[in-house]
Amino acid sequence: MLAVILALLVIAGLRASYAVTMPLAAAIVVIAAIWPIKPWLDRVLPSKVSYLITILVLLFISVGFIGAVYFSTAQVVRAFGQNQDQFASIYTSLTDRAAQWGLEGFGGQEGYARLIAFGQTLLSNGYTVFVYLGFISILVILGLPEVPAMGKKIRAALTATDRRELIDTVDEIATKVRQYLGVTALTSLITGVASALWAFAIGLELALVWGILNFLLNFVPVIGNFIGIIPPTLYAIIQFQSVTMTLVVFFGFAGLQILVSNFIYPTLQGRSLALSPIAIVVALAFWGWVWGIAGALIAVPLTAAIVVICAHFRGTEWIARLLSTPQEPK
């Protein structure tokens, strides 16, 4: 009972302290991912130079992602803005037809205004995202030099046995984080390339934009997969003005997302992290509830870290076994 109460208090504390604990957790994940670059550079360069290059690599990746987000978002907004009247006309036609089937409440100028307001709300949240990205970047830059210092403090405070066990645990967690990010980047690339090729094959305009958009959204599990289908489908309505072609676009993108997110992604992540597919889905739901989209982004490495930690204690080994895939006998 005390354990249950403690768990509930910890969860409530994490939700209440979102503005601090989420960026801190994200920064730890990023540090674990890029830290191997510095020891590798230390072999041939002075420590300060290797630290500077590591930061530059991080900034290069960050700028690349931000640039891709800006490019794809700007192109989508521009495309829909240029065809706003046509899109409003098609929206009215569809809602009138839906009203004939008994689905009312979406038509007229009021319904269209709500749709536009929803899109504007999503875009306005981009400012908040960039603020948190800046905060996380500061934590990473300040945290990287602290890694060797923290190691020295641990060596001074613990016995040789405890020190070795703690270091092994941290190394295992860091390895799993890097595996997760590597597999996510791979599946995102597969999704982006496949989406661009599908759009090009069926003659949908802005094929490169849809590919980049789906590449980026694939880093947001579940929610991103769903959102990635909507913009190209709406644009297909404007471009083709054909129900058949719109359905072809929709089912094509939906099929790609289902294939990658429900088969390729869970399988690869489960093998690399030793997490069962159902554990990954539950982790996405739980951390998404605790920290929103940001929680869903780092749900898998956080869960992997919990599994590694639980496996080192006899009283919590059952949690690690429950979340992990069963090991085949050799």
C-alpha cells in the first residue's frame, strides 16, 4: 500500500512539475545520445575542443530539424492559404452532404471558422515548443561538462562494488537510449521517403513537403502518425476534386503509417530495447498522459531506463520481466 501511495505521489509530482522535470528528462536523454561523440573525439583532440565540436554537432542537428519544421510548415500554410476559397467551398459542400446524412453541427461559416481556429491553435503552439527546445538545449550544453565531474563524485562516494554496478546500469540505459533514437530515426526516414515516393507516384503536388512532414511527425508516436495523414488528404481534395483520388491518397498514406508504426517500429524497438510491443504502446499512453506530446516523445527511453533499474533489485525484477520480451533459451 505504501508503494502504491508513493507511486501516485510521484506521478502527481511529475505532472505538476512538467515545466521543469520534462525538459530535464529530455536533456538527459539527449546527453545520453550524443555523449559517445566526446570520448571518441578526446582520443585525437583536447578535451575543450572535443566538447566544442560535440556542441556544434548538436546545434547542427537541431538547426536541421528546426529548418525542416519551418520549411514544411511554411509550405503547407502557403498551399492552403493560396487555395483558401476553394477549400472553403469544398468544405461547405462536404458538410452539406453530411447534414443530409444526419451529421449536423459542422457546416456553415461557423463550422469552417472553428476548423481554421483549430489549425491556428496548432501553429501557435509552435512558439511554446521552440521555447522548451531552447531550455532543453541550455540544459544539455551545461550538462555535458558535468558528466565527467559526476563520474568523479560517484567514484568518491561509493564502494568499488556499488560503483561498478551503478556505472554498468547507467551505461546500459545510455546504450538503450541510443538504440531507441537510432531506430526512431531509421523508421522516420523510411516513413518520409515512402510518403514522398507515394505522393510523387500518384501525382500529388508538394511530394517533398509531405515526405519531410511525415518524417518529422514520425518522431511523435501515434499522434504524429495520425496527423501526417490529414494535410496531404485535404490537399488532395483541392488538387484532384475527385473522391476516388482523395481516397487513394488517404488509404495510401494511412497504409504506410500503419505498416511502419504498427509493425516495423514496434518490432525494431522491441528487439533493440527488449521491450514488448504492448509495453511500448502502454508507455506511450502513460507518459503522454503525464507530460503530453513531449512525454510521448521520450516515453520509450524512460520506460527502458525503468526496466533496467528494476532488473537490478530482487523486489522489482517482476516489473522488468513484465515489460520485457521473453528471452529465448540458448
